[in-house]
Amino acid sequence: MDLDKAIRKVPDFPKPGILFYDITSIFTNPPAFRYAVEQMILRYANNNVDGVVAIESRGFLMGACYAEKTGVPLVLARKKGKLPGKTLQQSYDLEYGSATLEIHEADLTPGKRWLIIDDLIATGGTLQAVAEMIERAGSEVAGIFSIIGLPFLNYMDKIGKYKPVTLIDYHGETV
Ligand code: AMP
């Protein structure tokens, strides 16, 4: 499966100079979608994953597939203000300003191993924020999975210790 062909690339989105890797074109391509889900599950076959934390919003899609297929709990990491119950919160830096993610505190059972799932790793700041919440809750990060990696943005500096897994990497090419 050539996953690259299944990923839509949109130059200058959401602003000039950014090449946006759009994974929604994987979901409209059933063989590519099936391949991505199968590969994700294969990579963690021997990793004792107790549950999944999926990141809003494209991370929800792959995270839901992992949880349903392997029979583990699915916990959502949402943008601030969306979750109704008592939450853990973590802020992180964006290129301009900052953002905050929240997780329902009651959902993050302590002492478990959580796999964090998102669509793309750029600087790694988003995933690092979620990893910090998991560790603050007394749990462990079992791994980090993302369909796409942009290693030239040096995400290994932030999240290398969690041994992130990606299915395809891009190295700063333009289209
Ligand atoms: P970061 O925290 O820098 O690793 O950014 C990761 C988040 O931003 C992911 O949830 C992605 O959905 C989104 N993102 C960042 N850069 C891109 C890009 N070039 N194409 C698509 N999504 C991106």
C-alpha cells in the first residue's frame, strides 16, 4: 500500500508556507483506511496496551478503531471547555500563543498503560502535553502512534522517550 498516494497535500493551509497533510483522504479510501488500522494494531501487538487516549479531532478516528478492535477503553483528550465532568488540564505552546487539552479525570485509571493516538506529529508539543497528563494521573505511556511524522521539526527532542511510531514520514518536501 502506497500511503503517500492516499494522503491529500494542501499547500499554504491554514496559512502561507505550511504544507498541510490531510488524512481525511485516507478515510474516503477503504483499502488505505484498512491498511492504516491494521498496521497500527500490528505495531502494538506485544505492547500490553490497557487503553487508548485519542486526541481531538482526527486522532479520535484512529483511536476509536484501535479501541474497538482490541477491546480496550477509549479516552478522549479534548480542547478546553468541551468535556462536562471534572478534568485534568495541560497547556502547551503553539507557534503563536498556547492551547489547552483536557481529559476526564475519572476516565484515566491510574496504574494503566495508555497508547496515545493522533493523526500527525509536527513539533510533538500536543502529544507531550497528553503524555504529561497521563503521568500526572499516575499512569504510564505505553507508546505514541500517529499516521504521519514530520521528523525535521525535531519532535524526538520532546517525545523520543515514548518511542513514537508513524506509518509515513515527510522530510520537508514541498509540492
Ligand atoms: P504538534 O503539537 O506541533 O506536534 O502539532 C500536531 C498537531 O497539529 C496535530 O494534531 C496535527 O493535526 C496538526 N498539524 C500540525 N502540522 C500539520 C501539518 N503540516 N499538516 C496537518 N496537520 C498538522
